[in-house]
Amino acid sequence: MIELGREKRQSIRRFCADSRDVLLRGALEGAMGRVWVPSLADSPYCLVVVGDFAYLLGLPPKGEQALDLKSQIYQSADRAFLYPQNERWADWLEDEFLGLIRPVIRYALKKDEHHFDMDRLRGYMAAVPAGIRIRRIDERLYRMALRNPWSRALCDNFEDYGHFSEYCFGYVALRGWEMVAGCSAYGVSEGWMEIEVDTRKDWRRKGLALACSAAFVLECLEKGLTPNWDAVNLQSVGLAEKLGYVYEGEYQVYRLKETEEQ
């Protein structure tokens, strides 16, 4: 398959012109991620990968093209959540990866301005244990986040600090000079931010993820940006609801079973 550079992705926007998925929109706008097509002219489908998320768009292929796409998925999205655009793609995944794929439930939430309380969000920022500071991510903190496996996802979807600072921002909780929690943009598109939240294991359940997330959401609201929250588990749903998000429902995606064994 052929990888498209950022400046050549206009041709595949037709596949998801009405999508509200921040990661997908950001990739097709050229802000981030990687995109593959079977041909440069009138491609019938594409694979879009942003971090741990992979999207299958267009018309599912058959024959040799199906084998090429499967190979690209194994090469570029073997650990990703696989998002079929529709039932045809879901059937394609189940047929082509028979016995090698498993369904995964994720949870959608929606932003509703009527449920956000700015004073409550500021209160969450202030209600942290003694000795904890909430700080906006600068270049030093960006590099620090990348050094720690638990915090890497706060920044590693961006090529470097220049790319990160151009498109987004984030907040971390510091204990002295140690980073112990954070909230940042996992992905971006025009006017939207996809939220990523992480806490070091020994500092969980102390309100740090809530404080960092409140700081992030506040800045988004002040700048007129939409902070999107998509949850991998019910704990994440509960955190989002404290901030003011409204639970919308669960939905199904897929992962390769090999992911569990690695």
C-alpha cells in the first residue's frame, strides 16, 4: 500500500466528511497520524492510524488487495483499536481475521455546556494533596513525559515539542520534580481536542487525574475548543462525568488477539 503525506490527504476526505471523530479528522486534515491507500488515483478505501487507533474507510477490498490491507494492519496497527466505518467493514474484519480478532467495548461521552461548572472545575484543580503542583506542559515537561512509559501517551502522537506546542497543550501534576499524573491532547483536529489522561500507578485515586483534566477542559472552554472524551473503561466514564460530560452509550470496536499475548 502507498502512504500519503500530510499534504496529499485531501483526496480521501470524502470517506468521512461528516465524522466527528477527532483523531480521524486530524489525520485527514494533515495534523497528525499516518494514512495508506492502495492507489493514488480514486482509491476505493484507506487505512488511517493515529496512535493506538486505526480506521478502515471506504469499500472493503477483496482478493490481492485484501491481503495487502491485512499485511498493512499487521505492520502498522497490530496493537491498535480497529474502527470499522460500518457493518460491511465489521464483517470484513471478522471474515479476514477469523479467530484472530476480538470485539472490544468502548464508551462514548458527549460534551454539554450546561453540565460544565467552571467554578467546580477550578475547585478540582485546587483540591490536590499538599506538595502537588499542577503545571502546563512546557518543553521540559514534554521531554519528561516521553521518558516515562506510563506518561508517554500524553505527548508521543506528536513528532516533537514544536509540533505539540503548535497544535495543542496539556497539564501535569508534579510532586517536587516528579511527574505523577497528566492530561493532554492525544489527538487534534480543527477546533477539537481528544483527551488523554494518565496517572502513575502509586498516585492513583488521589484526585490528580481529575485536577489535570479540569485544567485541560477549562483551557479548552476558554479558547472555544471542544474537548472530546472517549472512554476505554467505566472508571474513565466516572472521571468524565465528574467533570461534566454526559454518558452517551457503549459501542464496539476490535483488537487483534495477539495484542493480549505480547
